[in-house]
Amino acid sequence: MVSHNQEQSLSQIILKLRADSIPFDWITVLKPSAMSVPVTLVPQGIRVESIGRYRGMESPIIIIFAASNMSDTEFFCAYSRATSRCIVILDAFDVKQQKYASLGKQVYIEQKQCVETELIKSFSATMIANSTLSFDEAVSGRIHLRWCKQWKAYALDGELSESVRLLAIDYFCRIKTPVIYTWAESSRDCLEIIPQNKDGNPTRVKLKFCQICGALTPHAIPGFEYSRYIFRENLASFFRNTQEENCVACRTVTDSKDIDFEASCAIINDVFDNRRAYTEEQRKCIDPYIFSIGVLIKHGFRHEDKLVAKLISYGAGFGRVAIVLSIFIIYRDYIKNGIVKVKMVDVADSSHHFNTHLEELSFSQWQGFVNGAFANLEKFNAVESIGKGYRKVNEEFFKSIIRAKDEIAHGLPPNKEVGSHC
């Protein structure tokens, strides 16, 4: 059985066997020793054993709760224990990745369409679209926010290009915000929650149905870090100590929109859409992550493409800003002029003055971020080292991720003002 949710499938299989009047003592669930099966999924009377410990024993029905790294030998040991029927539950995502040894490869070849269908069911976007959740428009524009009354929080629209979404998350993690949930196109049964954790990053939460809320809601997973912005103080220790997955919406204090927050986001969108209404000095002073989104939009980055998003995701903190600005400068100052030899320190010097917040960093600090950007570009074969401090650029790579002026069909055309970058 290829499933988008192994736990759910295990529960459904047990219910089906029970409906067929199969005695529970005929059923054994086998799993790798390092994998756990939630006790709530398996009724009393059904044995749960590790594959290694069940050698030499038999059961009429074996259910293999498979792990992606299982070997052919482990599968053989497990299914040879069944005297009547063996049911193997495989995760669709891992099957597509051709894990589960030769079994996974064979299943994907023979059931490719089934695997793809199940995989789509596990995407957060699909789960949300098929739910009864209601979302109201809160902020329209490049930074698109909706209000979900069941979550008592904002949603950073999952339909944003991933490049814009990643940079927007970094921006929201730098300021105090109301609760915001966001998810990538490829997110599977999970969301990210802002405000951030103590490391300055959004925290991962799981999408599950809550019996109290009566809706599909975010659930804190073990290790969830308490944030003073969300929960009542007397629940702080509960969230720190709990080993269970708990509905975050049930414990969210604020249940109304933040008008001031929406207004500030609307101003950001106005800068993107009506940039000429703002002076260059005003644009230069905005947050560097928002500034970077402006560069993506204005200068023809194919920010909808997965390649651009992957490049940005390789950075961290200002490293993401450095990747965007470095790509822009390489394209503007080198590719367009037929120059393939780039001096890294010159790219750092040019981009350091783009934004007021970047100028607050010392040049050596900023140069470190730019050097990191070049290291990531090298992983994509966009540049190659030709000596200390110099890189040769792959022209075709940069032309593939930035549109030429005559290709820009949407939004404002590039501004020819000297020194205007956002």
C-alpha cells in the first residue's frame, strides 16, 4: 500500500480487518527497531514488534510499518513471518525518491500514477484546499496575507513564488509580528509559524484535525519552543514539557486582526507597485529582505522558477540578500558587457552601498556574506574559481534566471535611473 500518511493508513487497515471479524491476536505490526508506532493507532491485543526481535515467530497477518531506509533483507525477514497475508505500508514521497530498496523502485515503476496521486494528497496546500478552513483577504499584493479565523492567525499565501516567500519570511522574522503561518508548495502535512524561535527562524508545526477546534489546525510537535507572543504565561511550561502534539490554535490568545500590521504590509506592497512615488533614499532605507524582493521584481528575475528559490534557500540571514544582489550585479556589470571574469571584492563593494541597513555592516562582514554567495553559486556551476578572489561566470546560467528587458511582460520595466536598484 502506497500512502500519503502511513499512520492514517495503518489505522484504516486495522479498522478494515476488525470489520472483517479478524481476531486481533492474528495481527502483528512489524517495524524497524529505530522506528516507533504511536500507541494510539494500535488497539490492545495487536502486537507491535521490531523486525529483528520477531525472528522465528509467525502470525497469520503481518503489517509492515516500513521505514524508507529498510533493506531487502529486512523486508524478506518481515514478510516471511506471515502465514496468510502481508500488508506493507509505504510512504508515497519516499517511494518517489526510490527508497525502500528494490521494493520501492519496483512499486514506483509499476504504480507511478498512484504514487503521484497519493503524494499530492500529503501536500499542505492540498490538505488546506480540501478542508473547511475559511480564509479572508487581509493584504493583497506581492506580499499576500489572508486571515484564517480557525487558526486565529494570518497565512502568508502558499501561492507566492517560493523566492519571494523565503525573503518575506526572513523579513517577518526580523520584526515583531502577529502569528503568521506559511507553507511551501512542496510542504507535506506541516506549516511554519512566525514569530520565530530563539534562533530567529520560523518553527515547524504539523497539520492535523483537532477534535476541540473541529478543524484542520497546526499542532505543536515535541520540542516546540514557547513564544511569549502567542500563548498565555501559564501554558509556557506545558509546551516546554509536553511530549504530545497539541493544537496551537486552541491555545492562541489573540483572535482578531492587527490593523497596524496590515497597514505596514500594504505600504510595502505599494513600494513594489508604485516605486516612483518614493524617493531613492526612501527605497534605500527599507528592510534589506524587502529590498531584495524589489530587486527580484524590478530586474526580471525568474523568481517563479524553482532554481532561483533553491539558490536563495542555500543562503542564511543576510546571505540570502547577498545571493540576490550578487546575481544582479554579475548580470548587470559583467554578463551584459560580455565580461566573464569577476573580481569578488568588486561585487561586494558595489552591493554594500545598495541599502542603508547593509551599510551598517562593516565591509569585511558584508564581504563574508558575498563570498558565501559565490560559494553557493559555485555549487550550481554558475561560477568557477580561476584564482584567489576571481571567478569565471557561466553566462548561460545567469541568462536563464534573469529575463532580458524585452522578455519582461509583467510589472514595471527596469528603471534606467543611475544607482536605482529597488
